Amino acid sequence: MNENKKIPYKIYLEEHEMPTQWYNVRADMKNKPAPLLNPGTGKPMTVEELSGVFCTELAKQELDDTTAYFDIPEEILNFYKMYRPAPLVRAYHLERKLQTPAKIYYKFEGNNTSGSHKLNSAIAQAYYAKNQGLKGVTTETGAGQWGTALSMACAFLELDCQVYMVKVSYEQKPFRREVMRTYGANVTPSPSNTTEVGRKILAEFPGTNGSLGCAISEAVEAATSQEGYRYVLGSVLSQVLLHQSIIGLEAKAALDKYDVTPDIIIGCAGGGSNLGGLISPFMGEKLRGEKDYQFIAVEPASCPSLTRGKYAYDFCDTGAICPLAKMYTLGSSFMPSPNHAGGLRYHGMSSVLSQLYDDGLMEARSVEQTSVFEAAEQFAKVEGILPAPESSHAIRVAIDEALKCKETGEEKTILFGLTGTGYFDMYAYEKFNNGEMGDYIPTDEEIAASLSKLPKVNG
Ligand SMILES: *Cc1c(COP(=O)(O)O)cnc(C)c1O
């Protein structure tokens, strides 16, 4: 208890204590994630093939399973210093409110205009594109966090940024769209008639609201059909987990300053990038047999890829242009229910996390959205930060674990990732506050139906 007294509410690192290398957890995995496959040939993708879509340096990072540490280029480090080191907060107020003997910490990634951790990878991807002499990058965005982060990074590096935004979000979330345009991005509602795949989808489904998978297909086509452009993606990929390792490395450095070792590490999981980044250095210790930790991935019950999906090769996009990835997936045609407001709607999961989960090194839980918003509001009232719905999945399970400690009297140390703020999610909060939010859980039949359309490579 005396020890506790010395721990401040916020543990900040000094600038000079910031990590200068990213950590690649794949280097320490005995069972490596399955390779990306070329959808045409069924053979593993090479750097040359990937370089047609991604920047060359990023293609190399994507396929590198052996290099443990990558130097962070100085220009990226300098950009990071605008909003990093990010604080590690001891949630004293929440602990008191819950009357738990557990010690709760969270790593807060919402201290930048984009409002989430996505900026950590956006600046890295924009930097490598610029360094390669490209004119610009293309991407998709759903709710808009990734597009916003990428717009900020591209503005800083004076790179053209073309964002395909899922049409329903483009129309219903004008604020994020305008943030992107303010930073100079070109934002197109998807599906659009600017691409062949967009025109095809529009002809087939004239009134469609669009989907993330469809926007990915358009962004990839835009990148490959314009000279000097490449496609960038804000989650799922191994390169993104690598860049996001800054979260875990900083969190670990801050905890190490006070000799604190977490027992449980919790993160929300959409495509897996923040969770992968947060747990990477800790998972590395576990993989090397140095320490043990309990890792928990939290996903929505309405889009439960780890807890109810299948570990199989699948398409990453609706148009089936992207490489095939082996991952826990609900099938690329899976659509979460329209009343699902809490984010984390991607059908698959990072192949790195999928392998770790399959090997029993990480657990997964699914939670229903009303209980997520309850946790969000409980947290906001005592810790002050208005959390993003996505982040609140992690809050939910952190609170659940802290309440278990209250029952057992165990003084466990819990670390969770607070990935962002929820200012642009007030329609979702409004629904919850009005008591209009429901919990939709897909049936086994619905999941089976989309899994029946998995590509044939699975034998
Ligand atoms: C995008 C996003 C997520 C989910 O993405 P991951 O790749 O799973 O980390 C979580 N929280 C916030 C705030 C986001 O913007």
C-alpha cells in the first residue's frame, strides 16, 4: 500500500525516454503467422508483388517475421513528439468508485486531433510513401478515425491523400469528413463512380449505403490505377501492429519506472492494431519465457471474429482484390447489424493476433454494446475522459476484472488500452441515453452463411 502512494495519477515519460525502435513480436513467435497469399496463384506474396499496392519499405515490414527491432526514422519520432509520449494513467478514481483492491492503469491514446491511436501508424505509412518519392496515398475509412489520422499525417508531409469514405458515414458523420478536408484530403463517398469496382457495385446495388470492404476495393483500385500512388490501411496488417508497438513500449517503460508489473492486459479488438501494439513487448517476454501475463482481447458480441469466427484464409475486402490472409474471420460478406453503433466492425482479425490466440497465448471475450456504453459512462463520470465506444469495450472488461478482484480480495494489476475519445460518436451515446440501443447477436446460421463463402484455398 505504501508503495502505491508513490505512484502518481499520470506517469509521463520524458521525451528522451521515448522508445526509438518499434518491436516486431513476430520475431519471437515460434509459430509464425500464416503468409499472405496471392489470390490469383494461391502462393505466398512476395515483396515485389506487394510493392505494387504498398510502399516498398512497408511491404518489407509486412513480410518480415524475423527482425525484432526497427529503428523509428527521426522524422517520425519528431512527429510523435507533437502528441507523445502518451500518458499512462493510474485510474485511482475508478478504483475508488468500484471499491476494488485491483490497481487499474490505462494508456491513453486520444491526445491528438484525430482522437485515436491510428495516428501512430498513419505518420509512419505517410513517411515511407513520401520517402519513396510518391505523390500520394489512397485509403478507405468507415467512421473516419483512420481517414482523419491519415489526413493529418499527409498534410504534415505534403502528400496527396484520397479517402474513400463509406457512403452512410460520409452522409451521417459530416464532422469527421470536414476535419479530413480541413487537412487537405480529398474525400469521396463510396461506392463512387470514380472507380471500376465502384461503378460495378452501384450498377448492381443502386441504393447501397456502402461498406468498408467495398471502400477498400475502391481505394486499392485508385492506388494501382494512378501513377505515383500507393494504398495504405489503418489496421489488421502486421506493419500496423509494428508501428503501434509504440503504445506497449511506452506503457512498459512507464510501468518499469515504478517497478509495476501488470497481471492482466486488456484491449479492444477491431482489426487488432491497438491491442497488438499494446501487448507486443509484454507478449515478447511471455514468448521468450521471461514473464507471464494474462492477455484479453475484447470484441463486440455483434461482430465476434475471435470468439465465434473460423481460423481460415479469407478475403480482406469485398471486391477480393487484396491478398488473402489467414485469420479468425466471420467471412468477408459478414455485415454487422445496422443497429451496432460501437465500432469494431471488421470481419477479420490481424493474422498475428489470430495465431497468438490459436496458440492459447491470448484470451478473447465478446461484450454486448449496452454494457459497453454503461461502462463508458461510468468511466467518463469518474475519470473525466469521454471514451470512444471502441475503447469502451476494454473499459467494460477492465471493470469486470476489477469487480472480480473485489469478490476475491486479490490485488491484481490491470492495464488496459484507452484508444481514443468519443466526441464524434454522440449519436451512439444519444441512442444509449434515450434507451434506444439494443444488443444484436448474430445467429449461428448467419455466421455459417457468410463462412460458407470463404475462398477455396482452405482445401
Ligand atoms: C480504429 C479504432 C479501434 C479499433 O482498431 P484496432 O485496429 O483493433 O485497434 C479502436 N479504438 C479506436 C478509438 C479506433 O479509432
